[in-house]
Amino acid sequence: MHELPFWKQKKLHQLNDSEWESLCDGCGRCCLHKLEDIDSNELCFTNIACKLLDLNDCRCTQYEDRFKWIPDCISLRQDLNQTIHWLPGTCAYRFIFEGKDLPAWHPLVSGNKDSVENAGISIKHFAQSENAVNDNYQNHIIDDC
Ligand code: SF4
Ligand code: SF4
């Protein structure tokens, strides 16, 4: 009988560092700017990425020092319950937090790091840096996050 993979055996707070890191698929969606409706608290994602995100590899260019530049960036692992709702519905941490399995395109399931991009989950092909945006962020709302 096959042993269940770690994400089906453990809660997020039980993961070791290596397991925790491997859950991140590198999609970059958490680094998109979001708008919140002040009446309904509904969260809308835009296609505008944080200025520190490298759009070629969807990685933060200042990860260790990011709070120096972007004080309101989140620390998911430290503030899990308070910040999980800020993540997109496609995020592996949300899937596990909500007791769901990982999708077929997640690299831990597919065994292929390119499957995130092939499935259209990576922001590589639709995001633009906030440095390149001059109009109202409301014009950049997307509805598939
Ligand atoms: S949205 Fe989730 S899976 Fe995607 S880069 Fe952010 S933390 Fe990683
Ligand atoms: S500071 Fe880095 S981790 Fe935080 S939103 Fe910007 S690019 Fe993403």
C-alpha cells in the first residue's frame, strides 16, 4: 500500500521547512495587487504585480529584506490564520488549509515544474509591474484568481 503524500497527512502548521517550501508552486499570484470593497470586504485581484517581483521567474527580488521595501507584504507562515484569505484560490497553501487535495497541475502532483505555466496558473503571461502602470488599478481587475 502506498503511503499518503505529506500534504494529505499533515496540517500546514505541522510541515517541516522543506515540505512548506515545496508547496509553493511559484505562480506569483500572491504578489498581485488586490483591491478590497470597503462595504462587502470582497477581494479582487488585479493583473498588476508588486514592483519587487521579477516577472520572468515570478520570484521576489528582495525576499529576505522585503519588509524594508514593502512593509505590508505578508509573512504567511508566521501569520497563517490572519493572512490565508489574502491568497488566491489557486494557492496550494489555501488548498491544504481548506482540507482539499492539490490540483493535477501542481508540480508535486505532476512531477513537472512547467505544469504551473502550462496550466495558465503562472502570472508570467498576463501580469505587468506596478512600475509600468499609470492608470486606475480598477481597470486591471481580473476575475480568475
Ligand atoms: S500564490 Fe501560493 S503557490 Fe503561488 S507563489 Fe504565492 S504562495 Fe506560492
Ligand atoms: S515584496 Fe516580494 S513577496 Fe512581497 S508582494 Fe512584493 S514581490 Fe511579493
